[in-house]
Amino acid sequence: MSAKWYLGTGAQNDVVVSTSVHIARNCAAYPFPGRLSLPDKLKVNDVVRAAVESIPDYSFRFSEMKTLSQAQVVSLAERHLVSPEFASSRDGRALLMTEDESVSIMLNEADHIRLQVMLPGFAPDEAYRTADTIDDLLSEKLEFAFDERLGYLSQDPTALGTGMKVSVVLHLPALVRTSQINSLITMVSRLGLSMRGSYGEGADAKGDMFRLSNTITLGISEHTAVENLKSITLQLAARERAAREEIFKSIATEDAIFRAYGVLKYARQMTTDEFMDLISLVRLGAVRGLIALDCATVEDLMVQMQPATISLSVDRPLDRAERDKLRAERVRQALL
Amino acid sequence: MLCQNCGKNDATVHLKRIVNGSAAEVHLCADCAYSLGYGDAFSGFGFGTGGLFADLFLKGENAAQLRCPGCGKTLDEVISGGLLGCAECYNTFYDKLVPTLRRLHGKSVHVGKRPNHPRGDRAAQLRRELDEAVARQDFELAARLRDEIGELTANGGDGQ
């Protein structure tokens, strides 16, 4: 396997883990997926696949969802390559994905086409440029459902307009520990953005990972949406850094980080939740220079240790206890 | 069914999530769905915000029987399911949708990118001419333009 996108590290990566851009498009000649028969879904898959495969410089792998196992599909969702909704029903759906997983295209989810570009670190301009280029090339081959007044049409009115969402995954352990996170979530929602747990939501956000995205798509240009997100991201990152300065004034923070590191290095069984709690502290220690570990290793572990993904790494189904044991073993190997 | 977050209101939003290695469904009321960040079509990037949209829909319209000529969906179905059936639905239900779109997005007119498909541009151009013709009450031209748009959109989208 070639290197995946998350094995790189990017700008602002003490706080910003990754950036993604999603674009929703529908073919004008067909009803939206909710109103589309299975044979027509397969036709849409063929038509879009042909257009995608004609794009120069990219090589996509095509998979029909129904040919994949449940664990394979859920693993794709854990790696944020498909949505949980996409994973929950497989008939008539397909996925096109580049080898490094940085570009993925869901077919017949809520829209005929859901394009995603994902890059490490803080790279909204670059991610949008790539998504925009692919959208342009597809648009030469496919006639998209578009209305002069409402923009790109989708069965879901919340995606009208640009049909574009830009998001960043932020690591905010200090804002969580200083209890600022909930008021910041409320603040960003007033600015037309949303912030929620990247793994589990609300108070239950695992690993202190949060996804910040624009919610409004109609009446705002792609450029403005990207610029807004950039500006809010940089403000949140500055606040997180200030909060880190605060919590590092106490020896308790450094102590918690090294205890977490110790448990990860020596434990014999570990649940996903415990792993996410500990790896968050270790990531904080790593970007602080306390622990000699690069962020790419941390990000890779966060992806690989999720329940379905870890089960895929062995050739048989694992029960929860076996998974927890294997997880502890893999973490020890990675950190030794 | 009650909302799984607050346990008080009826759950109207049903979302798919990945929990411990399998896809699970969560049931939330519109308020909790919003406060948990599920207020848009891409959240998480899960969908199924239909219930949320239905809650936002301005009630009291007496046009529930209005039916889309493209896919047969009625306004009633759009309101209860929160989803439109095809591109033509947006023409059919446009007036009914605009107030709700303003509540959702704050605005109801697209700014930003346009498709560069040659046929798409032609259809858009013809639609503008059609609007002008209707405004001038030139119905003969309007009928011709409508037929031409119909032909363009009926056999479009296959990229050939």
C-alpha cells in the first residue's frame, strides 16, 4: 500500500490535524438518489464513473459497496472516507477513491456525487483548489442539476447554493480541559459554522478532536466560505495555544501526559475510548516537544485503532476483548 | 419516540453514526440535533436531516396537493420527508420553499460557482430568455423556449 494522506504532516499541525473539502453534485438528467430506482442508480454509477476515470493525473479505484463486507464499509467510515449514512445501506452505492485516499467520491449517497478531498494539517486553499479542479473536469462531461437562483441542486435543501463544505479537524485538549469548548461551540454556530466531535460528539467527543465546518451554502461564495473558515480556525488555534500555556503552568498536565504515555506503552488491553483519551494527551506532549513522537504516527494510530479498522487488519472477525488486546499490542509496537 | 439526547422532546431527526465498529441510528429532537452540530446536510458528514427540515418548514400553506411534473412528488411529501425528488421539484415548489430557505441559510439567492457544461449553459441561457418572454407575455416564444429547454434537459447528463 502506498502512503496515505494522513501519514503526512501539515501546517499548524500542533492544533489542525486535517482539512477537507466536500462538494455535492447531481446529474440533471436523473431524479435525486431518494427518488431513484436501483437500475437507475447503477446507470448513474456508470455515467459518473466514466467521467471520473477520464480525469487526467488521477487514478481512481472503483468499488461497489455491496461487494464489500460490513467491516470494510464501517472501516471506510471510521477513516472518514465515507459517511456513516453511506455505510448503513449499500445497495446501488459505489465509491471511487485514489490510492492515497486523499480524494474519494461517494456515488448515490444523498447526492449522485459527493466529492471529498482530504489533506493533512491546515490546507483549505489547496484542498479547495483540488476539489474545484475535479468539479470543473466533471462538469465538462456531466450536466449538473443547477438553478440560476438556487445554485447546485440537491435533494436536501440544506446543501443548496455552492453544495460545498470546507472543514478542519482540530485537536483542542486545552480548550476542553479549561472548560471553554462549549461556549466556543455556541460562538461558532452564530457565525454560520458548526463544531462537533470528530469521533463522538458533544461532551462525548473522543480524543479532544473536533470538526469545524461551514453550515451555510446558499448566498455565500466558495471563496468567502473558505476565508471564513480559515479566519475562525486561526482564532480557535490561537485560543487553544493560549489555553495550553495556562494548563502547562501546572505540573499536573505534564504528569498526566507522561502517565498516558506510560499506559499506552505498557498496557495489555485497551478499549477505543481509553485509547483516544490517552493518545490525545500524548499528542499534546508530542507537539510540545516533551515526547519524541511525530504527529503522523499519532494520526495513523488514531485511524488504525478504531474498532472496524483494527478488525480488518487480521483475517478473522474479532470480538471486543480480542480487539482490546490487539489494540494494546499494536500501540505498544508503534510507541516502542 | 423520545430524543436520545434530552429525553424530553419527540425525536424527529434520525441519523446514522458509527459506534464501536458498526453503523447505528440515533434519534434526536430538532433542538438537540442543532446543538450537537447536525444542522446541515453534510454534518459529520452524515445526512438524514429530513426531519429537521420538516420542522423548519413554514406550516399553514394550503397547497399540499401541488405535484412535481418531473418526478410526481407532492408538496405534502416534501414537507413531511424534508427531501426534494428531482431538479424540477425546485421549479414547481420554488415559491413555497423560499421562506424556508431563508430561515435555513439566511439568504435565498446563490452566489458563487456555476457549472461550465456547454449544454448546462445553453439551458440556463434559454431559461433566462423564457423568464423574459413570460414577463413580456410573449407566450408563443415562451412555448418554443420551454420545448427547447425540455429537449436539452431530457437527453442531457450522459456526457456523450
